[in-house]
Amino acid sequence: MEWSIFAQYGPMLLRGFGLTVMCWLLGTAFSMVLGLVIALIQRYAPAPIRWLMQVYIEVIRGTPFLVQLFVLYYGGPLIGLRLDAVPAGILGLTVYGSPYFAEIFRSGFRAVPLGQIEAARAIGMAEPTIIRRILLPLGLVSALPALVNFSIILTKETVILSIITVPELMYQVQRMSTETFRYLEANLVLALFFWLLVETISRFGRRLETRITRHLIERP
């Protein structure tokens, strides 16, 4: 194994990893927010709008992320949507992740005891207040493990962004492999970086879940 190539390509790989983390963070945050909005629309909107949201969920979940990214990046200009590679990648992650997060939130909301919501309505609490003070806190606690799990899945989907020339980690690893013909070292580095990222997210998720659970147990 030739370790000297890392002195030459190390800075390039670190830049690629930094861009991977940025795309993942923004894509996860935006898709989580959009998924939450979709879940609330499905719960409270009129039937035709709920049906449209369900169609959106089924179409996105039923097609590969690679196809969605190609359509967005190369087909977008046909309808006037011209994006650079990085914004297109973040938007692609947002669109791809939002239906999954929407279903996770929907499951979390269904786990909230109906009696608590009915009691809040009985004392005259407004629906936005019920959402803010009952539905969201309790639903998010139930959904937290699934939210963390799908966030980890999204980290691995970032490698597909290299297809549209986003210079993230996979793109830099492919460049390193092409220039040095050291495929083993390059892919070992790729695996190591993603393992570190996934392990960090997993540990953070476990600590957050433990802290929230302890808070709920200690709350009078």
C-alpha cells in the first residue's frame, strides 16, 4: 500500500469531505423541514391536497435518486431552472429525502395519544397551539430514531452527487484513483471518511435520544 500519495491528495480529499458534509447537512435540514410541512398538510389539508401530497411521495419514493438528479440537473434548463452543480445536488437531496421524512413524521404524529389532543381541544386550545405544544414535541420524540436512521442513509446518497460533477468526496476519490491508479487506497479512504461521519451521527443521535427520554421521565 502506497501511503505517500496521501500527502499529495490529502488536502483535496479533505476539501471533498467538507463539501460532502455541507451538502448532507443542508440537504438533510431542508428535506426534514419540507417533510414536516408535507406531514402536516397530509394531516390537516383538504382531501384533494392530501391526495396530491401522496402522489408526490409515491413518485419520489418510487424512482431512483440518480434518475431524479439527472432530471433536475440536465432537464431543469428545459423549464428555465438552471442550477450549478452544488445547488442542484442540495436541491436533489431535499426532494429525495422529503417524502421519507414526511412518512417518518406522520408515524410519529400517529403515536401521539389521541386523548391528549382531545383534552387540549376540550379546554379550548387552538389547533396551532396544539401542534406546537403537543403534536410536535411528542411526535418528534417517537420519530427520533427513524429520523437519525434516515439521516445516516442520506450521507451515503451524497456519493451520487459526483455524477453531476459536484466535487465532493466521491468525486475527489475518483480523480485520485484515475491519476494514480491506486484504487485500493482511494476506496479505503472513502470508506474511512464515511464511517467517521456515520459514527458521529449515530453517537449524536443516541445521546440526543437518551437526553430527551431522561427529560420526559424526570418531568413532573
